[in-house]
Amino acid sequence: MNNSCTPLVNFFDTPQFLTIALHTNTVLSTPIYFFGLYIILTKTPIQMKEVKWYLVNLHVTIILFDYSIGLLTMPILLLPSFAGYPLGLLRHYGVSTIDQTLIVFCLCGFMITAIIVLFESRFFIVCEFRGKRYWSMIRKKWIAFLYVIVILYVLPFKYLCPDQEPAKQRLFKNCLEYRNMQKSKYDFSPSLIRLQRLPCLPSYIYNAPILVLVEDITYHLTVIIVWLVVCFNGLIALLIYIYWNTAKLLKNHRMSPQTYQIHRIFMSALVIQLVIPFCTLIGPAVAVLTSIITNYYNQGIINFVILSITLHGSVTTIAMLIVHKPYRLAVKEMLRKCSFQSTDVSRREMYANHVARMMSTTQ
């Protein structure tokens, strides 16, 4: 598309910066991911065996979500417009941009669902309630339904995509008309100001295979917000009921103080494990919402938002290894053994060198 304006672009706005940053993050995060997975599989104590595979499920979905953004799609987002194009591996294998978008949305939904399923497992194992036997019969179907409903929520996004060529023409035409009218001496329609979302852009963006996901964000935003509110309220309700029920069991002498203490420590560690990385997502979420509400475009900020989201997995893994005492002690023991072996090897080398010098002196 022809564009006579001169864009103001720095290195942080470019696809090169995003590519380098995301590849660097992937290289640094991958050992952390798999070390965390190894610790869960091999160092989970007997007291935590009921939640071991739920922790594995959550950890794997977090890894897949981070890889979906930081390696497989690597999106250049043109917020506040719901448009962009991918730089990741999937584009080299013929996966369409809309299908890549659906993969990211689904994995994000699966990750949030895995959190709910993890806390539901504690609810089912620890709590005593009427109808528990019936719930044990249907809970696996309920868990499967949660994952299916994520797909059912996301799938319509594909069929609500506008016709791309007219949508891209409207997207960039509004920008150009707005800039031209700014230069004129005449007043222009407020509706056109509302439509204006993108400023002067570099030519490589105009020539990129851009996907306009949606022009009217009402349905998409409503679905996302409603689903997040339902999930958040359900999670809070589970936490409140678990704490209330276990306190009641302790009061009625149906749970020993030792068991209650172990459960309380584990639940607190689990909440901290999830809250710490959640805080890393608050900044990106605020930036995205501000961009959408105020129609403000800044590619550098959006690139840092993408990078911040991909840091979520490594922060979650490190938090898990720190807050759960069995994992923390296991890591300390591994570090102690490595340090001891390194010191032992160094001493052996020093002794061998000393013996060699003595032998050479006697000769």
C-alpha cells in the first residue's frame, strides 16, 4: 500500500527486536521449564502424590502457552486495532494466521482451566460435603467439559473474521484519511476520529500478511471478559470453600492438626506460586487495555508486552521451586552435591599436581 508519510521508528518498534528478544527468552527459559518438570516428576513427596499430575498438567500447559507466543507465532500486534501478523515457526509450515491465533487463545484457556482443575483436585481430596460420591462419578466429565468449552468459545472467532482485503483497506484508509484531514483547514467528523487507530506505519507493515481478526470487538471482548469473570469467581469460591471446610473439619476433630497444617502450608504455597507470576501479567494487561480504550498505538510498548507475557512461564517455574518446601529442599540438595563434587574434583587435581611436582623434584 502506498503511503506518503514518514514513520517514526526506533529499534524497539521493529520485528527484528521482537524476534531477538523472544528467541533469547526461549533459549534461557527452556532449561528452567524442563528442570521444573523434572523436579515435579522426581521430587514430589508422598504427601503431594494426589496433586502431582495436576501440577504436571498445569506446568505443561504453561510451557505450551509460552512457546505458542514466544516461538510458534511471535505476533506483531497492531493494537489498538485487532490486527497483526506472525513471525514464528508455524508460518513456515503453512499454518494460517487465523489458525495460529486460535491456537494461542486455546492454550491460554487451557492454562487457566488447568489452574481451576488443580484447585478442584484439592477441593475433592480434602473437603467433606454432601454429594461427594455423586461428584466423584461426574468430575472427570466436568473437567473434560471445561476444556471443550474453551474450544467452543474460541472457534467462532474463525468464522467471525471479516473479509481480509476490504478490512485491511478500511484499516489503513481510515489512518490516511485522518492524517490528510489533520493537514487541512476544515473540521472533520468525530466518527472518523473514533475510527482512526493506527498512525503512520513503516512500509514493511503495509506489505506484511496482516490478519484483521475483527473490526467490531463487542462479541470477542464480551466472550473473553465473561469467561474470565466466571473462571475467577469459580476459583475464589473454591478457595473460600476449601479453607472454610478444612477449618470446620479441624474444629470437629475430623482432621488432625498436623494434617491441617500440611494442607494449609501447601495451599498457601500454591496460591503464592500463582499470584507471583500473575503480577507479571498485570502490567501487560493494563497496557493493552489502555491502548484499546484510548486508541493509542505504540509498537515498542506492545513488543515489550509480548515479551513480558512470555516471561510468565519461567517466573511461574521459579516461584514453584521456591515456595514449595519439598522442591526447594530438593534444589538445595542438588546444588550442594554439585558444589561438593566440584570441590572434590578440584582437591584431587591439586593433590595430583602436588604429587607430580614431588616426583619431578626427587628425580
